[in-house]
Amino acid sequence: MRSKNGSLFIKTIQLIIFALVAKGFGFIREVVLANCYGAGSVSDVFVVVQNIPAVIFSIFGAAVTTGFIPLYSELKVKKGKNSAKQFTSNVISIFIVLSLAFTVIGINYSNYLVDIFAGGFSGETYGLCNQFAKIIMPSSIAIILGYVYNAFLQTEGYFNQNSLMNVPYNLIQIAFIIFGFYLGKPLLLALGILLSSFGQLLYLYIESRKKTNYRFHFECNFRDETLLQMLKLVGPVFLSTAIGQLNTIIDRSLASGLEAGSASALNYANEVTNIITQVVILSMTTIMYPKLTELFASKDGDRFNFSHRYIETISLIVVPSSVALILFSKDIVCVLFARGAFDARSVAMVSGALSVYAVGVIGVAFRDVLNKIFYSLKDTVTPMVNGSICVGLNICLNISLVGRFKYLGLAAATSISATVTILIMFFSLWRKDHALVKFSVVNVFAKHFSSALLSSLLIWFVDGAFGMAAGLFRLLVFGSAYFVLYFLMLLAMRDENATSVFNKLKYMVSR
């Protein structure tokens, strides 16, 4: 088991590195956008419109990831690879037909989508947003097919494309943001969104042919028994994701009605928090989910210990990261975005939003982890119910806080609702099986939180004595000191997770 866990650790580190590389290109895109357009109306339109197909079709993506992988694996074992690949072609064919229909509808009724996603826009900004929406709607075809190809590659044991597919996506968008700015044609940004989606799909298609020799054949069979099983399995996941995306739509729509730059400020801040939730945590869940599924399906005696270690390892990473985002919010924003049209006002807006979002990073990270544990138990209903509670609370808080706190109220609503939701989910998991949530997990979390808090207070006190200006040097010096202090405190407390990570890193370096 140790060698298997060591292999999982190495795979996770590799995937995190690839994810960081891909995220690096994503940040370059955000930096270029901020440099060219700052936090203004064009960047607001770019952010809002880019989310229209992404939000709608991520619903299908979550369903495919949850339902396709176990059924493909089952077919491959029981009927062979040919049957599994035939099932893949059927799923792709059906989604081609559906995405084409959605594209036609989206182009013809783009104004309604703009009203939903950006109801606060008016005048020239509204008109530009509607033009953007018409141009990018065919990207829905590439997005939904990309989800299928990515899930297929994961079932075959390939994970790195999960991150690397974002490299061509971001490179194409960077090029068109620059072209649009220097040519004075903002509509080129919309063309960049469209072409980047198909660039991403092309990468996944090439990877699937090169690594698995899979060849797509069009065959649209809506009566396929396995397809019907997939639809039954993913029903609650589909509803849960749809409810979650409703929350995103309301967030963006409310932000569009605030002062110029509000939607952009929330987006830039969210991109920073995504380093934790969508790079590190998503990489870990991508690797751990198949292992969890295998352990619970076979009723392996190690399944509870694996779940505990999974939760504790997430805590080891996400707790200090959340505190660090609050402590160094202004430094991070200055380093990443403060240049060109991104002025002092933009820095203040984004750093404020980042500090508020950072409070909820722990909740967002654990929500994804606990969902995967429930899915491993073949329970997709509980996450749907808990997700609905989260969204309902978030919407109520949005409406309550936006009037007084503006865009910061929207960020606060997200953080509060995410935190409340994980408390409910931990309780639900404990009720389902007491062995899944032990007091030791709470004790470990308390160690991580107290170490992070004490380290941040020490750094804050020392920083006050030096009075160093926000920027790269301060971030490197005090940021490194913060994480070193945090880790040393945990080693002094004999935290098993910190000791285990330290020993594994030492072993990797010695090799």
C-alpha cells in the first residue's frame, strides 16, 4: 500500500506541476487583458460573455465526468474495448447533435442570454456584449465534446491533458486580446474565445488518437442501454451542477449592474483563488477519485483510512493558502496585474475582492473533496441537496449584501455560503457512516488552522516593523517565511501529514 500511495503522490505532484504551467498561461492572459483594458467595460464584457457557454455546458461536463467514467470502465471489463469505444462514439455523436441545436438557438436568441448573464449592462456595453455572444456561441460544440474526450482519456489512465489542454486555449486568447487592442477592434476578443475552444478540442482529439488509437465513428443511438444508465446515474449531478451555475449567473448579472470594473474585479480575484481550488485541489481529486471509487466498490478495509488521509492532506494545503491569500492580497494583485491600464483603483478593487474570496477558499476546496467521497459511495443525491442549500443561501446573501457592500458583498456571499455548506456536508457524511468522519480529522484541522494563524500574526508583526511596500520582493521574502514557519510548527507538533509529505519530498530529492 505504501508503494501505491507513493505512486499516487508522485502522479499528483506531476499533475499539479502541469496544472501550474497551464495556469501560468491563464494568468498571462489575465495580465494581458488587465494591461490592455484594465478593469473597465470591455474587460467586463469579455469576462461575462466568456462564461455564457462555459457555464451552460459545464453542466453537461460534470454529468459526463461522473457518469461516463464508471460505465466505460464496466463495458471495457465485461464486453471489451471495442464495445466501450462504441459507447464513446455514441455519446460524442449525441452531444454533437445537441450542441449544434444549442448553437443555433444561442445565436438567434443571444439577447436573452445577455439579459440573463449581464442584465445590468446598457447602451454600447450591452450592444457589444450581444455581438460577442453571437460570435462565441459555436464554441459550445467544442466545449461539450472536449469534456467527453477528456473523460475518455482519464478512463484510459491519462490525466495530464486535464491541465495541458488549457495551454492552446490561453495562447490563442492572448494573441487575439493583443490584436484586438492594437487594431482597435474589441470583437477580435470574441473571435479569440471561439477559436481557443476549438484549439482545446483539437488538442484533446490528437491526444486521444495518439495515446489510445481511438477513431470516432458517428452513430447516434438514443436507445443504447448503457447511455440510458448514464442518464439515470447523472441526473442528480446534472441538477446539482445546474443549480450551482444558476448561482454564477446571478452573481455575474448583479455585478454587471454595479460600477464599471466590478465584474472584472471579481473575475481577477477568482482567478487567483483558482490556483488553490482548481490547480492543487482539482489535481488531487482527479488522481484520488478513481482510487476512492475502487476502494469503496471493493469494500477494502483501508477505505476509511484513505478517506481520512485524503481530507487531512487537503487541509494541510488549503488552510495556510487561504490565510496567505488574505495576508498578501495586495502584493499578489500588484505582482500579477498592476501595469498598463490596471491602475491603483483596480488594485484596490481586486485585492479587496481577493481577501473576501480567500475566506471561502477552504469551503470551496472541501466541497469538491466531500462531493467525490459521496460519489464514491454511489450517493449523488446528498451532494445535490447540499448544493441546493448552498445556492439558496448564496442567492439570499447576494441580494442582502450587494446593496450595501457592492461587489464585495457578492464575494462575501460566496465565501459565507461555501463555509456553511461544508459544515452541513461533514455532518451529512458523519450521519451516513460515523467511520468516515472521526474526531482526529477535526483535531488535525485545528492544528493546521492554529499554525497558519500564528504564522501569519508573526509575519504581520515583523512586516509592520519593516514597513516594506507591496510588491514582488515583499511577497517572496515574507511569503516564503510564512510557509516555512507554518511547516516547522506542524513538524514540531508531530503532525503526521506534514511529516509524511516531508519524508516523501526528501525521498524524491534523494532520487
